[in-house]
Amino acid sequence: MKKIINTTKAPSPIGPYNQAVLVDNILYVSGQIAIDPQNNTLVLDSVEQESQRVMQNLSAILTEAGFSFSDVVKSTIFLSNMSLFPVVNEIYGSFFDADFPARETVAVAGLPKGVNVEISVIAYKG
């Protein structure tokens, strides 16, 4: 069974997609960028703040669906430049306690709204 997950505690989608889709025990969370859901503005003052906002948005969606970062089994990090990796990696890692998920990190030519970081996750509850 498929269930659409949306919360006002994360930014509204900027295209024809949902924040997340739950299928059985697997949650597919769409890529999140650093939009503050309270005022719908981009948080681009620093890569640190941008990364924190992305992870907070992911957390809000996971929580809405009854999941947490401990349930994440796969993530994908998209960066505007691989030189941002050390900072993003440190902040990303701070949201996990142990048993890190599988992951890939890629640098891309461009991201929505000119951001530097976008992250998507897949979570599982068994």
C-alpha cells in the first residue's frame, strides 16, 4: 500500500512530487534543499547552515512518517562542488548515532534554486 507523506515542518515541493512516499515499510524521501519551511526562504549564508537546514528538513519528514535517522538505509548527497564534502559530511554524520546507511556523494553541474547541497534518503522499518 502506498501512502503520501507531507508535513508543514519541511518545505513544500517545488514541482510535481511529494515530500515522501511510504510503501509498506519503506519510506522514500525526496531530495531536500535548504528552504526554511517557516518563511519559504533559502538558507545559503554558509555551507554549514545550508547543510543543517537540509538535514532538519529530512528529519521533519522522517518524523512525520514515524521514522528517524536510525531507520535510514540509503542516502544520496548531491553537491555543487566536491570541495564542500568535508563540511557536509561532518554535519550529515552528526545526525546519525551508529550503523550509518549506505550512501553515495556526487558533484553535479547544478541543483534546484542554485543551492549547494541536496540530500535524499530511503528508510526502512522492519
